[in-house]
Amino acid sequence: MSQTSTSEMTTECTSCAAAITPQRRPLCGEILRCGDCNAEMEVVSVSPLRVEEAPQVQEDWGE
Ligand SMILES: [Zn+2]
């Protein structure tokens, strides 16, 4: 099984479970946007590809 598959570059949106397939190999820490719900996902692992919901950057620092 040395065949390179694109499946390793597909992951699931943690918000809506839609498939996220980057156009190219992403880098760890890169932000991917879900095409379905528009949520931002941070790449936490590239092999296999895993993402986590990107922390929301709030402009309002209340404290
Ligand atoms: Zn989504």
C-alpha cells in the first residue's frame, strides 16, 4: 500500500462534520475554513490530518 491517497488530506469539520479537503498539504497551525459552515479550523496534525476548532479571536478584551 504505497499508493498516495488524497484521503489522508481529508478531515472532518468539528462543527458540522462536513469533509474538509485542503487544496494542498496544509501546515501544522494553519487555518482551514469549512466550506459548509464557514467555521475556522486549526490544523493540529498533518499526518493524519486533524483539525480543531480555531480559537475565536476576540477584539474585545474585556479584562
Ligand atoms: Zn463545518
